[in-house]
Amino acid sequence: MFILREIILLLIPAGWFAALELSRQNTELFWYLVPLAFVQQIITVWYLAKFRFNFTTFIFLISPIIFAFSSLLISLFLVNEVLFYVISAGGALILYIILKQYQLYFRYPFKYQPYTLESLSMYTSIVSVFFLACSAYGLLLFTGLDWQFVLLGLSLIVGLLCYQFFWINKIESKKSLLFSFVITLIEMEVFFAVTYFPTSYFVSGFILASIYYAMLGFSKYYIQNTLSKARVWGYLIVLFVTLLGVIITAQWS
């Protein structure tokens, strides 16, 4: 049974990588393979959750589905073949890591390391926001989509990521909803402001992801009453250094 479960987990990254690669070679396959890969992920999470499809299962679906969706979107804007394979292969690996931790959490709780999902949720959430923000700026730049439509879609996804992060960190629902709303609102204001920056969508996405990272950290420790001056300064220094580095090294046009 253990070997069977490992095979099922390995089918997720293999299927996802194959779907992206085959869709890149033949765009007509995109509408068949990519939806199939998402269905495969949903069924796998349902299986790992012992065939229970409840609110908890829905929350656990947010990370892999949104991460896969964000990596898919960003791959559509990658002209460089090496970058495409880095994103697709790296994304497949991260999907495996997420589902492997789900397997331990649901099936082998005695092997599960405490707070692993909390940390994993934060980092995958940040990467997802980076990919989504880059893709959103790319959509505005290359497709001419209505910015209100893009903003609405992005806000819904960021809101889900925030709520999932707080839920996994065992924060009560009312506070989770309130802080998710506030973070999403600030992120959308920053997103709109950054659209006026004369720089690439990768730089713009990194700015948005950096601010998102800081707000998640501040909010989590504030709600848990463990927000100290050292942590505040730590997040502010990381945020300042990363933003300064990006702004200095970016090619403004």
C-alpha cells in the first residue's frame, strides 16, 4: 500500500510536467491535458484526505491548485526555454513536496513534523503571489484585458491564499477573514500603483510578493501576540533590502 501511495504521489509531478511540455509543443493539447492535470490533483488530495470532501479538504486543495495555476500562467509568458523548464520542473517538484506533506499529515501523523505545513503554506503562498502578479501584469501589458477584471481575479485568489495561511496556522475564522481582507485590499492597492512603474512585470511581481511576505509575517505574529520589535525590524530590513536591490538592479524603461 505504501508503494502504491508513493506511485500516486509521483504521478502528480510527472503528469503536471508532461501536461506543460506537451501543451508547449502542441497548443491544441492544452485544453485537454491541463484540465486533466488539475482533476488529477483534486482526486489525489481527496484520496490523501481519506476520501473526505469537507471544508478541511477544500482548504488543503488551495495551495496545490493555486500554485499549479500560477506556475501555469507564468509559463505562458516565458520565451526563454531554459526558464520554462526551470519553472515547470521546479513547479512539479514543489507540488510533490506539498502532497507528500499532506500524505504524512493525513496518513502517517506519527511521521509528520509539527509546523511543516505552516512553513510550507507561507513559502508556496509567496511564490504563488509572485507568479500571479507577474502574470497579471503580463496580461495587462500583452493582451489588453480590462484591469478591473484582472484585479478582481487576483484579489479573489490572494484572499484565498491568505485565508488558507491563517487557517493552517490555527487562527480563528473571524480574524482570518478580517486580516485576509485587509492584506488583499493593500495588495490590490499596491498592484494598481505599481502598474504605473516603467519596469518589467517580473520586477513588479517581485515588489508585490515582497510586500505580501512582510504583511503575512506581521499579521501572523500580531494575532498570536508574539510580534516583537526584533521581528518587526527583521521583516522591515528584509523588505527594504530586497526592494532596494530589485529597484537598483532592474532595467527601467
